[in-house]
Amino acid sequence: MAITLYDFELSGNCYKLRLLMSILGVRYDIIPVDFYPGRQHKSDWFLKLNPLGQLPVLVDDGLVLRDSGAILAYLARKYDPSGLWFPTEPVQLAEVLQWHAFADDITATASAARLALGMFYDFDLPKVQAGAHRLFRLMDEHLWFGEREGRAWLCAAPHPTTADIACFPYVMLSEEGNISRMDYPAIRRWSDRVRRIPGFTVMSGIFPAGRAAAE
Amino acid sequence: MTTPSPIDAVTRDLWQVIAAVDETPVGVVSTTLLLDQRLAFSRDSDGSPVVWLRTTEEHGDEIDLATVTVRLPVISGYGYIWTSFGNPPDHLFPIPEYAEPDRVNMSCGSIGVGSSAPRIVENFLDMGHFPYVHTDILGAEPHTEVKEYDVEVSEERDEVLATRCRFFQPRAALSATEGIEVEYIYRVPHPFCSVLYKSCPEDVTRQDVIAIFLQPMTAETTRAHLLQSMIDSTSTITDLRRFQQTIFGQDKPILENQYPKRLPLDPRAETPIRADKSAIAYRRWLSQKGITYGTIPMAS
Amino acid sequence: MTLSTTDTTWYPVASSTDLPLRHVFHGQLLGRELAIWRADDGNVNVWENRCLHRGVRLSIGINEGGELKCQYHGWRYANRSAGCTYIPAHPADAPARRITNTTYPAVEAFGLVWSANNGAAEFAPFDGSASAEWLALRPMPINATTEDVLKALEGYAVTAEKGILGVATVTERLPGLAVKVTVELKEGHRSIVFFVQPVDSNRCVVRGLLDHTFPDINAQLRSHNEGLVQLRDRLERLAEKKPIPEPLTPSFEKVSVELSTMPEITIGSALTLRAMVKRKWATATGITAFELTALDGNHLPTFQPGAHIDVHLPNGLSRQYSITNGPGELLSYTIGVKRDLASKGGSEVLIDTVREGDVLAISEPRNNFPLRRDTIRTVLIAGGIGITPILSMARFLAKSNLPYELHYIVRSEDQIAFRDQIDALGANVTLHIGLPRAAIAETITKTLGAHSFAQHVYICGPGSLLETVRTTAADLGWPDEAVHYEYFRNDRVIDDSSAFEVELARSAMTLHIPSGKTVLEVMREAGLQVSSSCEQGACGTCLTGVMEGTPDHQDVYLNASEKRANNCMMTCVSRSLTPRLVLDI
């Protein structure tokens, strides 16, 4: 068993996989891809791995996978013996997949704003920023009522799932796209909870949370 | 958009970095922002850079550079293109190590930062944040002490120089009690550029050189250009870039959460400690030079 | 209506439920950003969102329960006072205690946290607040002016309430940007009060309070959230068509001149304040504890672990006592006083004549026994009453989850002071009860072990114990800078027979010191203001730089290598081995 992650340190989508593998205690090797400024994800050798020219790519024993959400599901099903991180019960499964799709919308907005300001990508900045705020408002509302109803995570289950992992990075990196989280106190509290999951690891741009209060 | 900030006379006459030479395509327009002004630049067929005030050109347009008659001054140095709005000096500040034949020189990407260039220089000079911001790489709690070091403003070279800077850094191996004390020298040879020299693991007689060249796009937004000039026969360029981007990516959220974004030059604006000697010298030096772009000058 | 950054009105700035333990809330009022956090003791802190060192937002920092830690350089600020207690870049130094962040007043009431940019006015509950139990609605941030939001809220109830939850009958404006809506239900009248928190010129948060006796409270919360979302969307569509008002620009207060100089200058004599004895109790045989509070019910000044206060006694004497408190505990100082028959009437007076309710003059805390927090291992050793500063150190280390062990040496079980605090530290504490004198050195040897990098030991107790630990540590190879101690007093006989000249470099003055007089006394006679405390070479308060000449130290404050360096001395006991000394005064 050997897992290889084609990885760019500053990519939130790559970080999703590093984060879940760290939590699950899965060992893996990294092949760094120079996404910026080298644009190696558009190079011939990389396009052979992923014709879409997108990071991350994960290779597990010869199996080549792309798309962070799909890989999260794969890793959780294969390497999480508890089965909690990616449940298969129909209602729970649908719920997780809804949030995986929501995470892709966050990528299309918050991550785009970050790329525009940090790496000078040509995106419509006000539009993607407004789009991120729209999503964050929904997410904050969902989490606020969740706290009120005794739910700490994005899905109804009493434990975190890949939905939380998928949404976390680009929420946390939003301020690099000039998208403040001041108006989303429930998201800020949720992000403390995610950062306190045993096995949590950071990426550049995300600081660890302090310890929780003793029970 | 915010209104442009006035450009002080010193800043106007400086060479200002705008892009890595290798990342600038030949015959195609690139655009950027410098000191609140829109610039266009490209390279002609022999590779030499051309910079002009942007009018109608769009990023990515093909261009015949012969049609560009009104040009800004331009110079290439350390792998980057530099220009100026005033009368720049004949040469860039020296980094003699860059020319040593066995060094690996590389750009590490130009990163946008929502802060002023002087705030970024000051962070580059700072060691006290290593354990908190670059945890387990450049420092780790509990080893937080900033030992006494020396700072001078070199009259001859007109630059701030900090020497005998030492900091305890954890070893990559996780043996928590083992570590090495790394020695640094910092130079600020330009109000918006800094160069550091760091003990080189591969050759104890030499030093790795890391420089940061800052392009003030506006008084409160900056493009940071990083240069590494390393003695390293094993790592790939991708590895080395990844390391530097990791470090800078950790500094970025700190810089973007600093207020005010412009560097205050009034000593009573913030609270310095002994560890901040180099920052204090830098602020005084900027103040004496009369740099107002990206700073909050002392009320006179 | 114009918003002012110096407005004295109290506005809600957060919900109580926004502040779980170990979290920092990011808020804003009238253009000024706030870091709001609840300490483990329940206290809510509302601070300017800016570390005084380099201006980094404290809302990205870490709430450690009793202190807030800045993310940039790890500076710690104390609960309640916002005073800086630790600067990791200089772990061996006690930070200038007046590095204090800007704080704003905070009151928690009706499920909301209230604050004011300008604390000149007292908090007053809103009209009708006593008539119900209140529950905070989900806050609704809106990008529009307070004016427009208030106007919309006046029309809110009629549209949103109809049908499902009852019919709004009356809406009225309350003072302080608030609208009260009365709803008619089958069960009778119920109220909802909406407060508008002016965040900036074009941003607000609507914070609603709902009468707890409404039926079906969860449905109410959902329904009002929906109503406010609609109101928000409508207002923001309108606001987009209006010119955006200039944002408010609150000014940042400057730090004091003494903090802006570098290196930090030492602060002169500490201010005196009055404190009341809230509680006095026997904490162990022969040891009386006193809990001292401020007279106005506010918090006391910031202290650091290891700090002491001077207590000015009714008989004119002044004595030093260490503070035993943990981080952020500033509502009172607890000290321990041992009945000491040998003392010149210090402890006796306190124990025998001072009663609960009495007022004492005390100094601000001063720290000559600073605790490093950059260690891999910290060994704390207390003998008898020496537990007082050591207990504070242990509580700070415990709160920050730093590795430490506390060895407490007492003659008998009944002499263990502050037993419940000691027990709360759990397995980190080893009690050594009735250890024979001969066994102490052996125990210390076993405890310390060989020295390795970043290990430090702190000792407080009787002189004989200090000597034993110092000798043992030296034998085991512990360097002087890893051995920290505090003497209660200098038991040595001071030889004051010499006579010499002292030149004061900065004051441009030369003084003759005759035999029988101290340098300190002669300086004071010459009209100089110099601070001192114990005046027996134990506390370090009068520490002075020596520029020329060789001092005859005689103190117990400096360690052997510091004495050998001959670059500082205590003006209260140190004299000169050379005919002339040049001091940095």
C-alpha cells in the first residue's frame, strides 16, 4: 500500500486530503507540483495524470484519482474503519454529498477571490466575493440553528464528516480573498471545533486553535 | 477604489520591482499596478524588458514593441524587472552572492498581500514570530527567546544592517530537545527590499541568501517577489519554491490582520521591545529618508 | 442622525452564546474592531482588537482561559485588566507592567453582551426589561445605515408576524437605536425588542430579544430569522442604489512615552493603592491567608507569576508578600502570612490586628522573580511559606499546559498552606512531609537530576533550603541562569564599615558614602528619587548598573555569576571594594 499525493502547499483542495489523511493516520508521500508560478498542473506530464489540469491527484496502489471531494469519499470509505467520516446510510450520504457540492461552490467563489488577490488570476473579484458571502450567510445560519439544536457539525450526525473537511479550507482562507468572517460568528465557532479534531493539521494561512477548556 | 496616495520624492526615484524576468512572456503584454499607476510591460525579441504606462493594452495582447515609444526606465537584476517613475540610480543595490556560479537562483512566485510594503519588510526582519507563525519550521515553542543582536545603519551603503542574529530552530526530526541555533544577517538596502543570509546546512563556510523585493501596488496592497539564492545540490527548484511559499503563506494572514496597514513611524504608535531593534532602526531610517508611501509619517 | 466614534450609548455587541469558553469573538462597534472573549471564570472581556506590540488583531489569537495570547509573538494579556504578563522573546524578563491593551466596558444582560465606545455613562437596562425573561434571536448583520434599519424595523412586525405568530399591535422607538414591538397573542401580549448595533457607517447588526414566554420558542426563532433575512435583503437592495457613506475612522490611542522607548526603561516606584481585607483565614498552622480586593469592586492591577506586593502596615512598617493567584485572577490578591517571631513586628501586626473589612495600603505588584515559559521542564521547589510565589507559578504553567513539577517541603501535614489549590494541581505536585534535614539534599538531587537544555528550577523558602538547592544544582551541573530563587530576607550580617565615593553618571553628581550609611540613604539625602523595597539586599528593587569600580555585593539577590560580572549592585546593602564607584543613575 502506497499513497502518493500530487500536492501544492498553498492549495486548499490539496489540504483537504492532507487533513483527512492526518486525522485518519494514513501515511502518504507527496510529489510537489509547482502550481504557481511554474503552472506544472498544465504541463504534459501532469495532464496525463489528470486531463482536467487540476490539483489534487491521488494515486493509491496504481489507482489514479482526481477531484478532492471524490478522493475524500474514497479515503474515508477505504481507510476509516469506523465508517463515520463518510456514512453510507442513504439520508446521511445525501447530506454529506450536498455539502461536498456546497464546498465546490465555496471553491468557485472564496478560492477564486483568493487566487485573484494572491496570484493575480483574472476573476471578477466583486462577483466572487459577493458569491462567497451569500454562501457563508447560509452556512452560518445552518450552524447557528445547529448549535441551538445540539448539532455541532454540518451534517446531522453527532460527529464530523467529510462535509466538514470539504468546506473548511476555503472558509478559513477567505480573508486572503478579502472576505471577512466577522459577520459569521457561528462559522468561526465551528472552525474552532474543526481545528480541535484529534489529528488536525494546519496549512499555510491557517493557524491551529488553542486547547478546549477542560471538561 | 481608494484614491491614490501621493508619492514621495525618494520613492519616486527608486527602482521598483514589477515581475520575474522568466515569467514575463516575449511579445505579449503583461499588466500590473505600481504606486497606484497601471503599467504594461513585455520583453522584446532579444529578451530585454520594456515597461510603459498602460493605455489601451490588455493583459495577454500580442504587441509589436516598436510601437511603444514612450518608455519608463528599466533594469534587470536578480532575475527581476525593475522600473522607476523618476530618476533612478545607475545600479541596483548589490547582492554579490547572486553571481556565484554554483548557486541555485530562483524566483518563488509573486504573491499579492493586503498590507503595505514597509509592514512586510518589518515582518521579514522579525525573528520573534518564528515559533508562533512558522511553528516547527523556523521555530517552535518553548524556544522563543530573541537573543541580543547588533543593528547599524551603514552610512557608506545607506542600508540597515542587523548582525549576530541567532535563533533556535527545531530539527526536522521530531526529537524535541534537539535543535540548532541558526545564525542570520539581515540587510535592508532599499526601503521596500530586504536580504537575509542564513547558515547553510550544506557548507558551513557559506550562507544561503533569501531576498524579498516588494512592489507597492498601492499604499496598502503589495506584490511580494521572493528570491532564493541557495547552496543546495540535492533539492529541486520545486522543493525549494515550496519551502519558501510555505513560509510566506504563513506570514500572509498575520500581515493581512495587522492594523493600521501602513507602517506607523511615530514611536508611540506601537510598543517596541529589545527584540525589535532592527524594526526600530528601519522605522527611523524610513522617517529620516522621508518615505511617506506605505507609512504613517510622524506628525511634525 | 450622525454616528460618533465617541458615543457613550451602550449597544449590544454579541450574544452570550457567541462566547463559549476558549473562543475569541470578532466584533465591531462604531468603526472600532473588538476582540471579545470569555475567561474561564465567566468574565467577558471587550478589548480593542489590536495587540499593542505590532497591531495584529487579537481576534486571531488564542483564549487560554485566564490570558489571551497574541498569534504573532505570543504576548499574553490578562483577563480583566488586559495588562501584558509575558513577552516570549524575552522570557527571563518581567514585562513593563503598564503595557495594557485598550479595554471597553462590558455588561452581560438579557442574553446579550453590551459595551460602549466611551464608558462615561453607566449601563442602564432598557425600559420594560424587568417585565420578561429574554432570549436573544439569531443576530442579523445588514449592510445598510442604522437609520434605514431602524425605519425598516418599525415596519417589520406587521409584515413578518402576521398569521403565524400573532399580530403586532404597537411598535415604538426606544432610546439607543432600539424598536419595541408588542405582539398580541391568544395568551396575551408579548414583546420583542430589536437593538441596532452600529457597526460602521453602512453596517449594522440587528440583535433581537424575545420574551421567553412566547409559545413554541424554536419556531419563533426560525420565523424571526426568516423575517429578518427578508428585511436584510430588502434593505441591502436599496442600499446598493445609494451612495456609500464614508466609513468611521476611530483613532488609535498612542502608547505612553515610557513604552515607546527601547530598551524598555524600568519603571520607578510603584503606585500605592488601597485594598480591603475581604477574607482572612488560617490556611495552615502558623500561616494566615488574606484575600485583598479593590475598594470600588473593580479589578486590581495586572501581576505576573512570582510577583509580590508591599503591604504597608498600621505600625508604619512595610512588608513584601507574594501573590498566590493564577492567570487572570484580578478581582482579589491572596497572600499568605507566616507568624514570624523573629520579624520586627511585620507579620504579627497583620495576623493579630488586621481584620476582615479593614483597609490596607498596598503597592502595585512588582516582579523580581519572573517565570520563564520557554522551558522543556520547570521544577518548582517550595519550602514552608515559600509556597506563595511558587503556587502562582504552578497555576500559570498549569493553565498554559506547560510541563512542570512542584515539590512542596513542609514539616508536617498541617503546615500545608492553600491545600485546595495545591490539590487542584493534581499529579504535578509532590508533597515532602517531615523530610529529615539530612534527606533534603538527597531528595533535591534526585528531583533535579542532570541539567539539560531549557530546564529551569525555581526555589522559594528558608535560606537553608535555598542554599541547599543552589549548591546541589551547581554540583549537578545546572548553570546559574537556570536556577531562580527568591529570598524573603537577607540573613547575612551586612558590613557597612567602609567609606567610598560614588559618582552618579546620569545625575552628574558625586557623593561621599561614610561608614554606617548606605548608598541608598545618601542618595535620598541628596534629594534623588530612588525606589527600594526590602532594603536588605533581598528583593532586587534598587538594582543599579555599575559602570566603573568593583562593588562589595553583600546581597542575596544576585547569583554568583551576576556578582562576578560586577556590572550591577543593590544600593541598599552593596558597598565598594574600590575607592570609587560609577553608577548608572
